[in-house]
Amino acid sequence: MSIKYTADHEWIEVNGDIATVGITVHAQDALGDIVFVDLPAVGKTLAEKEVAGVVESVKAAADVYMPVSGEIVEVNEGLRDEPALANTDPLKTGWFFKVKLSNPAELGALMDATAYDALLKSL
């Protein structure tokens, strides 16, 4: 499946019933240099649009929201040691967490790349 996006600037890439989540290039650009990332606990179950973590930069702090409901099955421990990965490679090594989907139908409400680009142009 291709990457989907939220209006809050998270991305999600689904592989079977596991999805990887991170912040978009736009989000990290808006935040500036990221200095701290608070990640959810593995095993925690969160609902769609619930706050899953926090990202802090030299400019601001922002919540990271769950794009879909599910259980956190893995977090990117590398971000704890090197939060700047969210700046340098937000769509690959800068991912935040992996979630086991509890309601795959929620994916239908997310934007594809074309819709997300249109959202960015309207900002």
C-alpha cells in the first residue's frame, strides 16, 4: 500500500496489519530542528486521532496523533538518541512508531499524496 497522510501532517504506510507512522516533510520543516521526541509505550492501545506522542523543536512542541486506531507494537528507539532523524529522513529512518491496526477501515478517511499536496497548497 502507498503512503497515506493526515491533515495533522502524519504519514502512515501499511504492510499487512502493521502500519508505520511518522511526521511529514512539511511538519518537520514547520517545526525546525527537532531536539526531543516522546514516543508511546509499546503495548499501549490508542484510538484514531488520540495523541500518541510529542515532538519538540527549537521553535515549538507539537502533538503526534494516531492516524488510525491500534496497538503500538514498536517504537523507533533511534529517535530517542538522535531526534534529528525526524528532520533528516522523516519518511524512512525518522519514523516514530508501528501500530497493529484494529480498524483498517479508518484508512479510507486518510489522504493520498495528491490530496495531501492539495492541502499543502491551500495552507
